[in-house]
Amino acid sequence: MGDCNLTSRVKALLLFNGLPGSGKSYTANELVKNAKNYKFISIHFDKNIVFEDNDDFDWKNGRSKLSSYIKSFINHYNQGDNSYSSDKLHVNLCEYSNDESAPAIVILDDNFYYRSMRKQYYQLSKMLRIAYMSASFRTSLQMCIKRNTERVASVPESIIHRMNSRFEWPNAAISPWERYNLELDGSISDIIVEEIEKFVEFVLKQPLVFIDWEKLEAERNKSREINRMNPIHVIDDVLRSLVNACVNSLSPELRQKYGKEFGKVKAMTLNQLRPSACDKFASLTCEDFETWIQSAFGENLRQIIPISFDFF
């Protein structure tokens, strides 16, 4: 997969998001037991941390600790330590596999109803240099409530209603980093394992690059000081820094193949933004002005170059 860590055994994080009773845990268990092409490892959040429904519970700290345990597990697993275990992390994986060399996919099984909850693990995937994808279980509220009542440890119905009203489903138009999301209806299906495996295969085939944001930010700061009073110069410098960051993040093969196309995207974006540059420069903050430029560049880039760049 693109510039992902080719020596790693874990190739991706796959987040399952949806209401309680939507079918996430059942599907995760089916993948662990019956997947053919990948070795799925499931981490069920409810078995790792107990979230209390009161104002005193520090759920952010609890999730942060769990994230560090997951990171540690993946690092140990990638080093060949299959026996790694911790009393702080419950992991579900098949002890026997027909193909030990099969790529491993770590499923994170939780509700993930706020975008910020998912963003934490997207950032972890970048840190580990592995792919990120999600599956949304869009099961009807009525079905979720019915299934929940049949559980031994059921969730209060009021919490499910509240979660449903606040759910921030993955939306690539709002958060481009959530572009790889598979929507499922949550019904029990014999083909759901095959469907998810095909989705994983598709995502892993997409070139994915990781941009050096510290270097990009340094270039932006320099541009701000030099051209902070000229909107066209600011646009040109921001576009130049974006082009440099994108090109430098590519492998030599992709750089040779698409290098010249970035100049076309830069020119297209500059011409597109020029008519409204002065008005935007006067009405937006410096950060919002650069975000406006970056968004336009990203949209044009996706139309011309078939590579998923991480801009957000």
C-alpha cells in the first residue's frame, strides 16, 4: 500500500461505528473466525473500559489510556510478539491461522459517535504509518433497541436515544480523512465478511502518502511574514508549499509519473481563487484564508491525480 510501513504485519485500523445493538460485535467476531484473506484482530471497547454515565467519570482520560494500550499492542505484534498480552487490554484474535503471513487488520469495536473519537485513531494510524478505514452500521433505531433488550448487559434505552440524536456519522465532505467508509445496514448476512474483506482490499490498494506537516508549517510561517499584506502572493506561496509537500511525500515512481501534474493543479487553483482573493483576504482570519486555499487545492488535486493526500 503506497508508502505504508511494508515491514509491518498490521496493515490497517478498521473502526466499527454505530449504535449499541447495530451488529458491530457480531460482525467483528465473524471476521476474526471466518475471514479468508486477512487476519482480523478485534478490540472491543466495552470489554476494556467501563464508561460510567455520570459527570465525574473522566471518559477522555479513559479513552486516552486505551489508545496507548492499543498502540503498544500493535507495536509488539509488528515485532513478532504474538504472545503479547496485558491485563489492561482484551484482544480477540484467532489463535490458529492457515496463513500466518496474511496481513493483519485491527478492528476497533465501539460506538464512535463523535467525530473526535474517530479522529484520535486516524491520528494513531498516521503515527504507525498504517491505513485507516471505517465501517458504519446504519441499523434502524428500532432494531438496535430491540437487540439491546435481549442482551445480558443492556444499555439504558435513554442513552441509545441520546447517542442517536448526537451521532456524527463519517462524512468525507466534512472530514476528507474519513473518505474510506463502508456503510452497512447491520442486518445479519452471510456475505458481510466477504463484503468487508473486499472493502479492505480496495482501501489497501489505494496509494496513501504521509505529508511532513512540520516542514509545511515552517514554510507557511515564512510565507506569512513575507507576504502577509498581498493576498495573491499569499495564495501563490501557500499553493507552492502544498505542491512541495505533496511531491516530497511521493515515492520516486509516483513522483516521476505525476510530478508535472501538480503545476497544473497549482495554476488551476490560483486562477480559480484570484477573483475573490481580496474579499476573502479582508474578511477571513489568516488561518481560515489558508484553509480556503487548501480546500480548493485539495478538490482540484483529487480531480487530476488519483492519489489520496492527507490534508486534514
